[in-house]
Amino acid sequence: PLKVIVVPHSHSDPGWQKTIDRYFEDQTRHTLNNMVEKLVKFPKMTFIWAESVFLSLWWRDLDPGTQSTVRMLIQRGQLEIVVGSWVVPDEANPHYFALVDQMIEGHEWLRSAGLAVKPRNVWSLDPFGYSSTLPFLYQQAGYDNMVILRVHEKVKAELQNRKSFEFNWRQHWDHHNRASIFTQMMPYRLYNIKHSCGPDTSICLEFDFRKIAGESSESRASKITDENVDAKSRLLLSQYIAKNSLYKHNVVLIPIGDDFRFDRNIEWDQQYDNYQKLFDHINSQPEWNVHARFGTIQTYFNEVKASMQHMNSSTDQFFPSLSGDFFPYTDELQEYWTGYFTTRPYDKMLSRELEVNLRSAEILTSLARGIAKKAGGRSGLLDASERLTEARRDLALFQHHDGITGTEKSWVVTDYEQRLIHGLKTVAEISKEAVTYLLAKSEDTKRDTIRMSANKSWRLLSDEQAEPISVSKSDGVSVILFNSLGRQKEELVQLSINTDSVIVTDDQGRPVTSQINPVWTSDSQISSRQFELVFLARLNPVSLHTFQIKAVKQGLGSHLSFIHTLNHPPKSNKHHTRFQVRPATEKELSLENDALRATFSASTGFLQSVTTKHIGKTTRTAVDFRMYKSRNSGAYLFGPAGPAGDSEMDHSPLVRTIHGPLVSEIHVLQTLVNHTVRIYNTTGHLGSGLEITNIVDMRTQDQRELIMHFDTSIENTDGTFYTDQNGLQSIQRRHFKGVPTEANYYPFTAYGYLQDSSTRLTLAAAQPLGISSQDIGRLEVMLDRRLRYDDRRGLGEGVLDNRRTPSRFFLLVERSNRRSMRRKSSSSPLLSYPSLSVHLLVEDLRHYALQMLSEGNAAHKQNFSGFARSLPCGFHLVNLRSVLHSNGSDATLLLHRYAQTCVYGAAPCSLPSEASLSLASLFNNLRLTSASKASLSLMYDQQELKEDDGFSISMSAMDLHAYRLK
């Protein structure tokens, strides 16, 4: 028989047209209250719920009796928690760190609430396209199945022709098919009743029985009676049969619901009474050979698996495999949802900032608790649990598919920003407390001597001229740096200070090379009371180091940088003459170190080429800024009126160069963009490329979208280029001719690259944006967009709340390694990985050292090492997450092992296919008593590690593992 599973649901956005709190008070709370009452009243009815964030708001006010009823409904199978992560996330913009973190947060909440539920199914109907990273993360967390919806209409048409709306979604690199997940794609346009019962929307509208006095509705439904039940059943059944014909088995999934549905008590009765009458009639007609009922997503997949068993098959064998992603998305011909990859970039950057600082606070807190437990004392951090949870949830909420996307009302944007800033302030306090404890010489060390210092990234975001640090000759000032990476790193530390003559020493008292750069009070005026100090810090893995800065007699200490200007007469500052400002010649319009030389335009100051010195090969890398004029762009859609033009940009901008022993840079000051390119005079990956910082201000613009454009000599003649997916993996893209500009835009969260047989050009990024290659050798990144009009996708307003917004990148030109090229020719062109240098640069862009200031140098220890050694090459410390519900000693270790290419660049180390690591010997001064491997979101314990084996683990490329430590 045809088995029809009807699934009542309510799509509840934690922020879109209202803030999460407003939605909860106005609608979601009532939906959940009604759910308990009606599922008890109607034992045949079912319901599914996705986001833990709303459950947590609701749960705290429930009496114990209602909580027990909810547990009973879950055990009975009437209520299913689908996904169960904190939110149903966007899939284009978030980094995998934040995706995993919000999944853990949701699942840990479910466990702490005593719901005894481990979600097995993903219900992700509203994200605007789908990444191939998410199915991997879900599979690693222990899910069995996925349901998705918003996919390009032509992709749906192709799958319909192949009868392949259900498939095993696998990863390109997963040669042994260990990471695939069974997936259903809903065949029609939306998740509401109108688009769910079958292909004819006018018929489906006859079966939406919600009728609320005074509420406008498309519904054409009339009450089901004895007189009309047969005709209505036949009509509805015609749609069910048509929908089932798109699948390869006899089970059909019919969602009934929409945005914020079932918030009114009466709707439950209306939908239940009418559908149950229809089911009873359908099921009583043996010749129809149909069985219809309410069910959950699990009910549906159970029936599909039963159908497979009946055919002596399984989902793995019976259904096709598919790899890749579903970007870009279009719901109507030629209207592409690719604008939200960039919309409100300030908030996307703010989210990244919280992510990075939360991770540092997690690692510091875990170490402080471990040390305190070993010492038998209190770390003073037990009260950090609640605050750390708040910060995690501030970050997790924003990953929602109408949060980080920038597709929410302007007042909801403000609410999200306040939460992100609250999270940043919270983790800064927690980090400060943990560092104070870890560096304390004794239990009674003064606790208020350390304060956080605004790092470069936060100074850019907050758009504040930080008060310079006051450095004296007697005491000086101590700067404490925390390296949160699991490897040694070099970092160029930048601080704003009040003098131009200082010496810097490390935690062993050794002098450290330093440089003084000017701080500009206007386009051409240099400050006489504020200076930028730059020094090179070498930091051990997961460690704290103290550097001492002392004022010295003028002319001693740090190297003063040399300044040259172009396109403006230099106005030398009368009060301060130590910086010499001279007109730039062509020689000064270049940046170089031992590895590379970069040349810049003598008229615009923009980058022109990069030469790799050791082989003398030059690649054109011409940078400029261009503007798209909007045709029908909005928060969601990108719809330009034509190609991007540069007519609105300054053609003779103000240019200045700064040269010094550690860092040299070129600044280009335009009306809309302050553009800086920086080269580091150091070895290793940090000296292998160019750092680019833009500060964009679009507030004077109207209906414009700004891009940074690269015109290179790379001959990717087939139009292919590569982008990352959520910072975890690479995917091949191709420029499709004959489709509009916007159809060739893709998400860009960590890196993108162009390549030919001899050269690869990679752009690494600190924040998510949109990226494209519109022609051979071209790469462009959208930086910001200012749009007056709504794009008719439900938001009801344009995007006019732009802010002065920074964006940070690293440009790397790598040459092919001929020996590796021969090996590569046999592998799939779809399989492509960044070099290890790119992985390390992305780490450095994201995980800069945390900066703190200390008033008294002698009051605390000079350093602390959390790790005894670096992680093996290619391993990345994703997080060392405090487990807050235990006695303060447990932590979760999350590790990722990179996949890397050896074809391009000089790989710093060769990686075996499988590498092992002893967790017992990883930590410094901390002894592990137990360790076990868990599923990615900690729902399942998988394997107890052996102590006599040193709690040894092994990881292959692309592995992402979670370990519980005690």
C-alpha cells in the first residue's frame, strides 16, 4: 500500500522580523504550550520541533509535571526533536567551529534538561542553499537522515527526471563511503501547506484548515463533513499519489505547517479534526490501497527502511550517491540568493571575533580548572560556567539562517549585535580571570593586576582610536600574549603606545626586534602623542608569554619606519619631526622580503604583481575596486544591472608607504575604501604572502555593491576556481557562461583560489563574504552592499544600516612542484586541497594572540605552557571546551587533521596518511586519568582510550574528532 506520513510542524525563526524574545512571547511559547495540551488530548497526532534555543526559554518556566509530560510524549514517539542543535544554522557563512559549537550547545542542553533524546534526523527546510560540510558534521554527530528543501529549480528538475530526490550524500574525499548520510530533498518550492501536499498548489490550499477570525489567509479549505469527505479524500489522494510518483518507493512525506504555525489553540483542533476524518475515510477504502496517518520524520524514515527490507535492499544500496553542494539557490527563474553571502559584513566579522575570543576563553578556562584540581585548590573560575554558557549561546544564536545571513529587520540586527558584544565582553572577563590564575605566583597573588587590551582586529571593528598605552622609563609595561594554537607561532604584535623610543624584551629578558610606525590623525597628519609599536613574538603552543616594554632615551630602542607619499603634498607635522616624510619614487612603490617582491601602481598605489624570488617568476595580481549598480538586489538577492565598473572610484587616491625592518606596508586612501597591503620580513608561511586590510564605508552610496577585484596572469582556461566550504574543505567551482553574474557567486568563508599548471593564487579571509571568478584569471570578492529596496523575499526592507567595516585577507602566490604534478594527474580534478601554508595563514588570520596588559611585572609568573609539545604537523586544535556540568575538571578536546596539497608551494612537512598522537603526553603539568572518543556533538560515547597506550589516537586527513578528557 501507499503509506502517507503527515507531519505537523511550526517553522520558528529565533530572530527575523521580530527579535527572538518577541517571537517567544508573542508566538513560540504559545505553540509549545498548545503542543503539550493537544498531543495529550489527541494521542494519534504528532509534532516535530527543531531548535533547542526556544525549548530552553520555554523549559525554565515549566512546572515539573509539564516537564514529565513532555518527556512522556518524546518517549511515546508523538513528539520528535529534529536537529536539536541550538538553531537551524545558515550553511553558507558560518565557520565549522561555530556550527559544531552550536550543535554541542543544543545537544548538551537536551541532556541537561533530562529529555533523554538523541536526535537522529535533520530537518533543514529554510537555509538558502546547502553546504556539503553540514552533512559531514551531522553524520559525525550521529544523525541518520536529513531533509532539505531550498535547492536551485534546475537541479530539482534534473533530480526529478532521475527520480533521485532521495540519495546518499557523500563527500568527494570519502573514498570508503564512511561519512555519507541518507537525504531527502523536498520536491516543491516551499515548506508551507500550499507547496507540500502535491504539485497543484490550488488543491493543497483546500487542505490548510487554519481559520482565525480577522487573519488574512490564502486557504480555501472548508470543514470536512460526512457529505464531502469522499470527494475531498479523492482530491487529496490525487496529490499524494502524484508526489509519491517522484520517489522510488511506496512512502510519502507530507509536512503540514508554516512559519510560526500552531501558535493558536484552535488551529490544533482544526487541523487534527479535519485530517483525522480524511485519514479514517482513506484507510477504510481497501481498494484504494492507502494508509495515511500522522507521524514524525522518524516514522517516515522507518517506513522507507522497512520498504527497502521488503525489497531485500537498503538505503546504501538502493539509492544513488551524490557529492557536492547546493549553491547558489534560486527559487524563481534568474533571481539568485547570492547577496546574503555578503549582506551586513560588519556583523559577520563581529561573529568571527566572538568565535575566536570564545575559543581562547574555553581553552584558558579548561587549563585553569585542570591546574586548580591538581593543586587541590579553587581556580575561582567555577562561577565562570554560567557566563561561558551565555557567551556560547550569544554566538550560537547568530548562526541562525536569518542571523549571520544579514536577512533580518534592522532592529533585530541591533539585538543580535548587542548579544555578540555582550558575548565578547563576557569572554574577555573570563579570559582575564583564567590568565590571572594561571600566572599567579601563589593563591594570594593580587587578582586585579591584569587587564585585557584591544587587539588589532577589535580596534578595526570598534572604529575607536584606542588610548595609547602609557610606557614609562622606570616600570615600563608588561604585555601578556596567549597563543591558543596547538603549534608554535610567530606573530607581529601591534600596540598603540605614547612614545616612539622603547625597548622590548621577552620572558627570558632577551631583547626583541621592534619597529615604530606613525599613527595618522588625518590623511596627511602624523600624531605627536601616539605611535604604533610592532614587535616579533615567538610563542609556544597553547602558552602565555610576558613581554616587557620600557621607554628609553630618544633615538635608542625601536627602529623608526621610513614614510613616502604619493598624490598629495606632504604636510610635515610641526610638533614631531623624527618621522621623515618624502615623495614616493617607483622604488618605494614595492614591498619585498627574502621570499617575494610585490610591485604597485605609480598612479593608484594598487598591487600589480608578485615575484617569487628563488625562481624569478612573476605573476600579474592587479588589484582594483569596482562597483555593481543594483537592479533588483536586496538582503537575500544579488541582482546587478550589468558588469561592475570602476568609474565611481578615485583614480588618483592618496598613497603612503611605510618601510621598516619587521613590516612594510602601502596605504591607499579612497573615498569608500582605506586599503592596506602589508608584507612581513620573516621566514615561514607568514613571510610567504601579502596581508590585505580594507576599511569600507558605504554610507554615502545608494543601490551599490562594492567588490575587490584581482586581474591575474593565471590561465584557468576552463573557468574553474575553488572555494572553501565553512573553512573545512575545498570545492571546485566553474564559471558558467550564459547565466547572469549573480549565478556565478559563491560563499567564501576562509579561502578561495585560482590555478593553472604552474601557479596557484590563494586569497585567505578572516570573515565570510561572497566570491566569484567572472573570467579567466579573474577573482573578485564582494565587500559590502547598500540597497534601498526590498527584494520580495519576506523581509520588507532594504539594507541601509551600513557601518564602517573592516575586512582582512592574506594573498599567497604559490608555484607548482613538478614532482607532485606527476602524482596528481591520476587523481580526480574535483579533489583539491589548500597547501599547508594556506591552512596556517587561515589559522593566523583567525587566531591572533590574545593581548593583555599587566601593571606590575614582578606580581606574576612570566609564562605558562599548557601543552608540552606542538601537535603533529597538520593537526589543528579546534577547541578545548570546558564541560560545565561536572566538577570543574572535565574538558572536550576537538581536533581536526587537515588535508593538504603538495602540488603547490613548499610544503613545510610531509604528512603520513595516518598520524598518531599520545594525549597523555600532550599536556604540560596535567595528568589525564581517562579519555574516550565521542561523537562530534558528544551525544554518543564511541571508544574508551587505553591508559597503558598513553591514550593514543590516530587521525587521517579530513578527520574531525571529539574526545572527552578527565
